[in-house]
Amino acid sequence: ATPTALLVGTGRGAQLGVLIKGPEALESTRRVDTVVLDKTGTVTTGRMTLLDVTPAAGEQRAEVLRLAAALESGSEHPVARAVVTGAAEVGDLPPVTGFANVEGLGVTGTVDGRQVLLGRPRLLRERDLVVPDDLARAATDAEAAGRTAVLVGWDGRARGMLAVADQVKPTSREAVRRLRALGLTPVLLTGDNTTVARSVAAEVGIDEVIAEVLPAEKVDVVARLQAEGRAVAMVGDGVNDAAALAQADLGLAMGTGTDVAIEASDLTLVRDDLLAAVDAIRLARSTLGTIK
Ligand code: ADP
Ligand code: MG
């Protein structure tokens, strides 16, 4: 059967905008004490905006933006969308060959005959590009302001810093408060940098933050929490959340998220809103008493 065919909306669930895959999916809900929340697209809108482009000394801002946007045209990542949208002013973008996604770190490809690398500062350093002090400082300052900073570079050097920002969904703070009221401990999980993660966590009232986690490691984080004896619900939306959603005792996917995330989950939240996750957990708890 297709995953969609497996979706069973109970009457009350359908009303609340929660699709349940099957009653056995709810079995573990009674024990859940921890709710792991993905940051981008779950706690935040995931619709990022390009706020700032800082060229390194001797570089042209327009050229930095042109090469960055050309490369990001091949990516679906929220950072990529922000860069491409923010580069409308530079006009037509050159084609990219040999495009590759470096999971959780950035992207690479050839533009105008140059091998361009864009992503977390860690990615450029790992590939032996020199990161000049002015750019490193610009990135740290942007992160201190709660922004996500990525670097773009070619020919052995980082050439520019791009700062993007996301927004917390208006209901996320109230949702976290209600999760706590249900006796659940919220944990923020993200591949983004620790400073940004802490600022989002503070904004919504979360104390426990696990940041700079590569997509393949998210599942290990959930497993580690389980090994500590915690029963974990996970809420996520991305391809990079799928394995963790499947590993969790209860997986909840944002309906606006990717198909892979939805397929890996027990519950799908039709509303693009974290309050739906609270309703779903409440519903799952109360449904347990009535089924079978
Ligand atoms: P999250 O857990 O918040 O969904 P990801 O694991 O998708 O984050 O990405 C982690 C970080 O890797 C991003 O914050 C960004 O710095 C970098 N990154 C990943 N993909 C891209 C991309 N296409 N362009 C720029 N940066 C990227
Ligand atoms: Mg996400």
C-alpha cells in the first residue's frame, strides 16, 4: 500500500488536523516524556531571508552574490532559496556543472570555470580554503545577532559571507509552554550553529539545545536519549529528519514538510503550526483509552 493509503484520520484527529497512520502508532505515546523539535521549518517558518552580503577585502559584492546564487539554484535548502531570491538584482545567473550537495554542510559546483564552495565555515575549512579574519569575524557577528552565516569561496579562499535569517512561528512559544504543562521536556535539535540555535531556543522557552548535528547524526541523538531511558516524540519536516522520526517512539511530521518525513512518521500535522503537535500528543494519549 502507498503510505498515503495507510493514513487513517480518526474523527477527532481529522477535526484537529492530525492524520494518524494506524492505532498501533500511538501505543508508545503514554510513556513519552521528551519532545525533540527540529528547528528549521518546525519551530521556525523555514522561509529564510537574505539580510546581508559581506565581500572579503578586495572582492566585489555583486560577484560574490552572483556566484553564490548560481550555485544555490541547484539546492532546495531554505538557505539556498533565501540566497537565490535575494540575488534577483544581479540578473541572469550563469549555469552550474558538477553540482553536489554536501549534506548538512553546504553545496559545491563549477561556475564560470571556478570550483565554488558554499556553506558552513566548517565546510570551507575542511576543504582547505583560507578563511580571512575579516570574513570569520563577519560570520561570528552575524551569528551573535541570531543569523545563520554561510561562506562562499573559490580558488583556495573564502570570498564572501552571506547572512540569512528565519522567523520563529508565532505559536511556537505557546506550544512549548503547553508541552511543558503536559509534563514533557522540549529539546531543540538542529544542524544550524549553536549561537543561532540558542537564540531560537531562548525565544520559545527551550533550555535543552543540541546543535551543529549533521543530518545523518540526528537519528543517533534520538537513540542516545532513548538509551538514557527517555521516551521520545520527535517533530520534524525535512528529509534530514526522516531517520530520526522513524527512530523516535512517536514521530510527528509537519504536513508542509517533505514526503520522506511524512512517510517516516506515525502522525502528520496538517496545520503548519506547533500547537498541532500538542493537540496530536493529547489526542494520542486520550485515544489510547478508547481503541482496542
Ligand atoms: P536544519 O537541521 O536546521 O534543518 P540542515 O542540516 O539542513 O539544518 O543544515 C545545517 C546547516 O548547513 C545550515 O544551517 C547551513 O549553514 C548549512 N547548509 C546546508 N545546506 C546548505 C545550502 N544548500 N546552502 C547553504 N548552507 C547550507
Ligand atoms: Mg527542518
